[in-house]
Amino acid sequence: MVQNTVQFGGMTIDDPYAYMKNFLEICDTFKMQGVSDDVICSITTWDDLAKAFLTKYFPPSKSMKLRADITTFAQGEQETLYEAWERYKDLLRRCPHHQLLDGLVVQTFYYGVPYSNRTMLDAATGGNLLRKSPEDGYELIEEMTSSRYHPQSDRNAAKRPARMHQVDAFTSVAA
């Protein structure tokens, strides 16, 4: 008795016809407007799927604009650190293929906030935030922004006089 055994992607397939039938049935469940069945069947890896998706929904011009929004991030004047961090994370989510290393993600946010906030982040680190691992830096920012989020006090704070420079206690201690 002759056995139909085929090697495919490191797997041994005992019945290639059954495999192909199953594969084509699965491909038939994916219907995308403007995408031919041949293209869907040609996707055999996660990377192929990601590349096809990005080509269809993220043309290079859109990707460049989203990456530029991330790399030129700056905290707004009326924005709390929490709001700035949430907006920054939203920019990252909108461009999942930004290809920025974790360290650069943390560094971009760090340099995008005013000096007073950088000083506060450094003080919480016990040194310089950027000397921590990217994972530790990200986690510290997460912790600080979640613990400092006070929507009533931050949003409805009384307007300060235009020419008076005020420093909060945390910045004062850090200085």
C-alpha cells in the first residue's frame, strides 16, 4: 500500500488532498471586498496576512503620517500627563506597524512632555527614566499616569495668574 505523505512547512501531511480541500474550505470563509480568492489562498503565514492587510488598509502615505504623529509627539498645554500618555498610546494603537523599538517609544514620550514632567518622571525613577529598561520605563509611566489621574482637580483647577510661576511640591522636592 502506497501512502500519500507530504512535508509542508515542517508538518507531515498524510493526505495532501484532504489538506488542500480543508485549506480551500477555510479560504472560502474569508471574503474581502476587492480581494480575489487567489490572493487569500496565497496567504500562508501570519507575516503574509499582516503584509496584505497593511498594503490594503495602510498605504505608505498613511503609514508615514501616523509614524510622524508618533515621533513628533508633544504634550498639549492644557493636557495632563495622564491625557498626554493616553493620547500617545492611542497614536501607537493607530499605527501598530510603527516599527519603533520599545526604548524609542518611551524616549519619544519622555522628550515630548515638558521639562517639569520629565523631572517628575526622573524623580519617581530615582534617577533618569531613560536609564531604565524600556519595559520598566513604560511600566513606570503607566503607574504614574494612572495614579495621578484626577479628572476633577486637573480639569477644573482655577486659572493661575498669567505672570506667576508656580511649582508643585513634587517638582520642588525633585529640584
